[in-house]
Amino acid sequence: MSTLLAHSSSKGIQHEATAPTLQLEKVSVTYNLGPGSLSNGRNLTGSQIQYALKDISFAVDRGRRVAIVGPNGAGKSTLFKLIIGQLRPAQGRVHIFGHGPEEHICVGYVPQRSHIDWTFPVTVSDVVMMGRVGKIGFFRWPRRRDKEIVGQSLERVQAGHLAHKQIGELSGGQQQRVFIARALAQEAELLLLDEPLAGLDIPSQEAIFEILDSVQADDVTVLLATHDLSLAAEQFDQILLLNQKIIAYDIPTAVLTPDHLLQAYGGKSVNI
């Protein structure tokens, strides 16, 4: 349940009109000495420092659709945690519409399905209503308008008929659509999806991309982490190829070159 409620806030901030949706400037994230524990790295020096991400700089303009690709452990999920403000960088800055991530309620986040407790007794409608918390405020009852937005968001992802079902009863594809509906109810302008296509069949993947086409038409910026390089090449404006550092960030044909793939994946075979 904590993942369902995470990052909801009653705070908000005016966007800078000329700023890109997202901009990272020389951002690094390090590991603690304990295995697998991320740190801000401020107490580590020299050979103690192990980087999850190192010297990351890039910007994403409004309404763009960017695929984040790279091998396991490349830092894709860590990058998303920085953007939503769950992690703070050891160095560098993260800007969303010109301000730090902790000041925004416009970022919708769809985590990996394995990070969610699907047994928690909550309905689809309840999950989508959680997207309204930043607008309503904690411990306040939803208003009529909030309920209307939840219904509209579910209809937009073709899940209105699922509103009263328990979230754990749904298929993987339905669950992902519901979490996108939560972001729509949140009125997200930046949508992050962490491997949302994993384990989904082709029709379910196609349904997700129909929704993403729709939100992109509304000028919503989309970042999606995936291992499928062919899909990234076919469906995205730009690709960010990552392995602790940025290997390449450009249009698909400029990123998915043999040299870039060798740098990112080493001797591992990859399919395009």
C-alpha cells in the first residue's frame, strides 16, 4: 500500500514557462558501503565510492516520448527515483519545469509491478482516486469533481467497467492501465513508467501505447523504461541509452548503433 500512496503531496508550484519538462545537470548517485543500499555519497571518498549513476546530464522537452534503455543494473529505476524525489543526488541537480522535484505534484509514476502489494484490499476506483490526493489534500473527502475526474480517467484507459473490482483481481495489462489512469486523475504533465510492458502480451502492449499516444497529444511528457530495443526504436521519439552513465541520447537510429550497444551491454547479445 505504501507504494500506492507514495509521492502524493498537497504541494504544488508554478511552472517556468520556458523551462523543459525535465532537466538533469551533472547528477550522480552513489552506493553506501552496505550492499545494494543507495546513498547521497556525501560521506564517501576515493575508492569507497561506487556509482549507481554518474555525471548524468540531459533534458526532455514538453510532449516528448523517451525510452530509457540499458542492461539490468544500469540505473533506470534509480533515475526515476531521482525524478520523483525519492532519492537525492550526491551531486548535481534535477529540475522539473525549472524547480526541484519535491515541489511538484505534476509527476505521475507507474512503478514496476513487482514493487506493488496486489493483495491489499483496495478497489480500482480507490487506486485512481489516490491520484487526486495532491489536489484534495490529505484527510479530506473527495468532492464531486474529483469523482468525475476518476471516472473520466478510467474511461480514457478503457477500464471504467473495472471500477469496483479489487486491484489484485485484474490482469497485468489491466493493472498497468489503472495506474496510468491514476496519473491521468493526478493531471500529470510528466509520466514515468518503469518497465510497464514486462510480462504483457502483444494486445496489452498495444493498448498501453494507444493510451500513451493519447496523452502525448495532450502535451504530456513520457519516459518509459524498457528492455525491448526494437519497441524503443519503433515507438519513441528519442532513446536514452544508460549504463551508470549516458552512453547516448538522441533519435533511435543515432542511439542504437553497434558501438553504443557494445559500450552499454559489453559482450552480451541484444536484439533490435
